[in-house]
Amino acid sequence: MRLHKTKLLYVLFTLFILIGCKENTDTPPFIFNCKVKLINEDGSSPLQENKDKINQITVNLLSPINKDTQITDISYLTYYNCLNIQVREWEACIKNKGNYEQEYILEIQYPEEIRKEKDTIKIKYQFKNARPSIVEAHYNDIRATDTSVNDVTFEIEN
């Protein structure tokens, strides 16, 4: 009787391993951050001066328009004194077997107390073997001040 219980437990354990712990082949999403630091002529920061208005900033994803790409976070980073916009795309690393170019276009509308213009961020990535690299990054017509694969920083005079 004891031998049957042991065999039964062994079979149940094996089934659990085979069914419950299947190999995960999901590709992780591609995530990148855009940091925007606004600077007034006198060196002050309109974001820091109007922290209570930051939640009124709207960011729209103009391109690509699909269900796999979305803005996942808009926040103010106190330590860096900048606006952080996080974009996530689920299918980026598997499109065309991981080899293609993708341009992301974001539109930012600030409250008037922070900035009057509506601004556009354009970042073009190239994927080779599912590895991203930045081709170009612009805020309106201004080039990024700092770029890494997952982090693009812009310093903009207000």
C-alpha cells in the first residue's frame, strides 16, 4: 500500500511539473523612457515651480498606432527635475524577425503655466536581431542631449 502511495505521488508530481511549469517563450516588451527637462531663461525650472500642474500634462502617442504600443507612465522625477515619459511596445523585438526600424512620435501638451506650445518628440529606433539602437531623437527640432538604448534625455529652453 505504501508503495502505491509513493508511485501515485510521483506521478502527480511529474504531471504537475509537465503541465504547470511549461517553458515560457514570451518575448519581453521593449521599454524606453523620454526625460524632458525644461529650463527658463533665468535657469529656473517651470516643472519645479508648477509641481501641482504636472498631473495636467497630456501625452499622446501619434505613431505607431496599435494595441501593442502604449504610454505606460508619465511622472515627475524630483531628483532629476524632469518629466519622465515611459513607452512600452510588446511586439517590437519580434516584428520582421527582430530586424526593422520604428519611429515613435509623442505629442505633449503642457498647462500654460509650464509651457505654451504643443511639442513633439520623435525617436527612431533600429532593431537588428531584436537589439534596439537609437537612429535619431528630436524634441521639436532639437536633438537629444543624452541617449542610451532605453533612456533619451532632452533639455529644452522654455
